[in-house]
Amino acid sequence: MTAQVVVLNATLEPIGVASLQRAVAFIVKERAQIVLAADGVIRSNSLELPVPRVVVFNDYVQIPHTRLYAPVPWSRRGLLERDGRRCAYCGRPGATIDHIQPVSRGGESSWLNTITACVACNGEKGGRTPAEAGMPLLFEPRVVWRREVLLLAVEAAGVDLQALGLALERSSA
């Protein structure tokens, strides 16, 4: 059982993605109900139920506001995913990290000071700012929020966000 199941709060707000085994446990313990099922059936000696894709809790689960609306800690992997592994200078595939304000001038590794760059553009820019190098950015860097990561996980689980009444703002990256 390795499938992912989207878990909704009683208010139909997504609160996470759970394993199929955990989602079935919620259903068996009558803590949740199936909202959307996949093809197939799960059978045991005393139970037969459709394979859940989306479950909703029967009772509201208190989730700290900061859990969904806090920035994700900066990481190289997260940055590459945020930018779609595309160079912010030329749009070609990129795999290096470039600091807009160079580290040699006090720039730090943060969402708003880093972008993905290809090796050629990163080398051409060197220790200068994009303005000094005459290399404008194709898109502005932005902070990544936990809610965005959660919605991407819901989408990756194969659930249509619009069918749930949710929207994921796509960056121009």
C-alpha cells in the first residue's frame, strides 16, 4: 500500500497527504469518510470499501494557522523546484544556484536572493549583480509557502485541485 490519499478537514480544506494504510485506518475508526475513490476495492474478512483518493474528517481538526501559512525553509532542492529547473536569465535548463546579491557582498541564501541559473549564465554573471552584468531576470524570485507545497502534493496524488475548489497559483518560472 504505497498510494497517497488526500486528507481534508471537515471544512473541506486540505490538511495533508496520507498513506493509503493510514487513510483506511481513519475510515475504519470512523474518523473520516471517502469523498473520492479510485478504481479498485480493499477487502478484508469483515470489510469491503473502495480505494480512497480523497477522505474528509468527520470532525474539525484544529491545525495551527502557521502550519499552512508559513514559509518553507530555503533549500537548494526547493529552489530548483520553485524555478522549474530553468535559468532565470536565459530560460534554458539550469542546475546551479545564483545569488542575486553575491555572497562576497553579503548576500545570503534565501528565497528572495537566489535563483536557478545555467552554468553559462552563472559564470557570465560572476560576482556582480544582475544589473551590473546587464542580465535582467526573466522572473522575480519569490518565497515558497507551506500551503503551496501541500497543494502540489495534493496535485501529485492525482487529485484535481479545481474539483476540490482549490487553486494553485503558478509562477511565471
